Amino acid sequence: MKAQDRELVGFTTVTTTGSNQGIVGMHELCRLEFPRSRMCTTSDIVRNGVSSGVVLQRGWIHPSAVVEVTAEGSTGPFKGKWLDSVSGARSSFDAWRGLLSCFGWTTTGSQVGGLAIFPSGSLHEDPCSTPHPVACCAAAKKSRNRLRG
């Protein structure tokens, strides 16, 4: 199924740090609570929004397209920050510290970051040591309540 065909349907009741047997483990947490769902990506949220009745909360979300920011600074190229080019969310940690996905949802640490959706609908990096539910997406319904940023 294409990313544009999925929307946020809910959050897992179980919380996890950024280390959960990789993306497959995150998908499995979603499937256990929402059949035919998987961990949301930023593309899912940006393109299709949120199912009606879903209350936003803080939860892990997988970045769709991560690129390194290389803007020129006063001391040369600014290296060490990552950007999800779909949502615009940026890392606050150094480049080698998580790639906005806790290194593919395999590591925990306060100095390593993963992307999370917040109750306001904004997307920000959070330390991988912080437990969160997982944002789960499934096939989009025709009637949608789009999340606006």
C-alpha cells in the first residue's frame, strides 16, 4: 500500500523506548492493537492526516526521507543535523546520533534521537530513552479529518 493511502488510526497502549527490534518490532506493536496497521511515517501524516475521532498524543513516528543539512555556517559547513524532508522536522542531536529513528529503532539513549508526533500535531525529535506509544497507520478512509500544520 502506498504511503498516501494510510492515515493515523491510533496509538499503542504499550509504550516503548527507541529500541524495539527495529522497524519490524514497531510495526508488530501496531498490528497487535490495530489489525492491518503499521508504524506511521511522516508521509502518512502529512499526506492524509488523522482518522476522525483519534486524539493526538505523544508517540513515535518513522521519518520518511532523512537528509543531512549542509548549510554554510560561519565556520564552514554545518554538519551534524538531520532533516525529514517530508515534514520539515530537524534533529537536535549530532548526525551520527539516531538519524531521527533511534538508529532504525534499535537503540536507547538520552543522547540519541527519534521522531515523535506531539498532541499539537507537530513533529519533533525526542530522546530514544523516553518511552512512548507508537503512532499506527492503516488504510485511509474516504472521510478524513486532515491534520494541518
